[in-house]
Amino acid sequence: MLDADASALARVATSHEVLARLHSVVSLFDAAPRVSRATGRDLTELDEGDVSSAIALRGALEAGPAAEVLRAAAELELPSIEALGPICAAPDLRARVDEVTSAAPSLRGRELVLARPLGLRGRVLEGRIFVGAPPSGGATSKHVAWQAAHEATVAEVTSQTMARGAKAAYEDIERTALGLLRSRARAAGLGAGHEEWLAHLDLSALGPIPDVPDGT
């Protein structure tokens, strides 16, 4: 059944915009009991009192039928996820995150959420940053810290773009965030760590990534 869901999602979630909205499904419910109370009702039948985040509900509704497919797949997996038990953060993760914050000041005040399926990747929604849980997917504490720094910088660039009343494509936001974080990392004496993190990612689809001086 999960294979069928994955195939369906691959057919309909063909752009970053759809995928980004689909991530809202992650924050719809904060615990299994809340999931159970909403099971059997479509997302269109839910209101703010049924979910953990009204913003997440709006995002999921904007994703259309794909959100229902992802939600159903997640509910099927819920017993297996619960059987894994809670995630224990690596002992050195906090120190790693504190270190990179000098290159990503927008990390301050954001909640860091560990999620096994993300591996080397990350996501950001509202004030929460989702990153992989070492060692799942080959992630290390150092990599996860830099991924969190990147996600925070993406959120910062997105917020600044929206504040100017401008619109930017996903690729433009990513390039700007990567260039800005690289400049800040070098200024903080963390350039080597940033380059090591960057080397683990395939960014060929973005093309050249110019430096973006801080304050630009």
C-alpha cells in the first residue's frame, strides 16, 4: 500500500512548490491521539481546533489531493514509527548547533526537530526546523547542524523577499541562502565546515552559486 502511495505522490508532486506545501502535513498533528480523532475525515472537513497548526492546515489544503495521499501513508506508518521509540539527540549536537549559529543568526529562537526520514536534508515551517536524526541516513551531528543553519537562512531570505513584496522561485531562494551562509561562515572562521557540508549535497540543478555578502 505504501508503494502505491509513493507512486501516486511521484506522479502528482512534480514541483518544489507542491512538495513544499506537502510538508505542511508533517505539522498537522502533534500526537497520535489527535491523529486518531481526525481519522475518517477529509482535510477539507477539519478546522483549526482539529489540528496543531492552522498554517499547516492551510498549506496542506493548498497541496490538494496529494496531501490526502501523504496523510494516509503517514497514518499507515504510525504504528511502526511509534514502535521505534523516541529519538535521542546525539550528545554533541547542541554544541555543533551553537557553533554554526555565529554563521546563521536566524537559528536563534527556532525549535529544532529531529526526524529520521530526512537523513541529510532539512525543512522549515513556521518557527520549527526539521533535520535528520544522526546516524539515520548517514547524517552526522556536524552535518545536521549545518543543515539547520541552511534552513534557518532559507527562512530568513524568504521572509526578507516577502517583506519587499517580491516573489522569487525556489531556485533563487536556495542560491541566495547558500551564498549568504557561505559568506557568513567564512567571516566567522567556519568556511571549511560549511564547504564540507556542501560537498555532501547534489546542487547541480541550481547552477553557479555566487557569494552573497551579509547585509545585501
